[in-house]
Amino acid sequence: MDQETRVALLEQSYKQVEARIDKIEVKLDDLKDDMNSGQKSLIKTVYVTMAAMTTVIISAIGVMISMT
């Protein structure tokens, strides 16, 4: 195999590897975006749950005070 053929094959292989890496980078970016949106949703759920629990506790204290 002559030198030009080897260089052409290496160039083709390099382009294929580069294309695969580009696809992986895109998928990683999408995964990062999905994880960030999921985390934001989870934080909102925790805040709503904490607010609801605080309301219940305050209501229970109010009932106990009114019974005495």
C-alpha cells in the first residue's frame, strides 16, 4: 500500500471518528439539559411540599391553641 493511500484511509477514519464524537457531544448536551430541567422540577415540588406541611403545622397549632 503506498503512502497516499494510507494517508487517504487515515483521513477518512479521522473524519468518521470526528463525526461520532460530534454526535456524542450533542447527546451529552441534550442529557445535561434534561437533567437540569428535571432538577428544577424537583426543587419546585420540594418547595410546594414544604409550604403545604408548614400550613398543616400552623393549622394544627391554631387548633390546639383554640382548644385550651
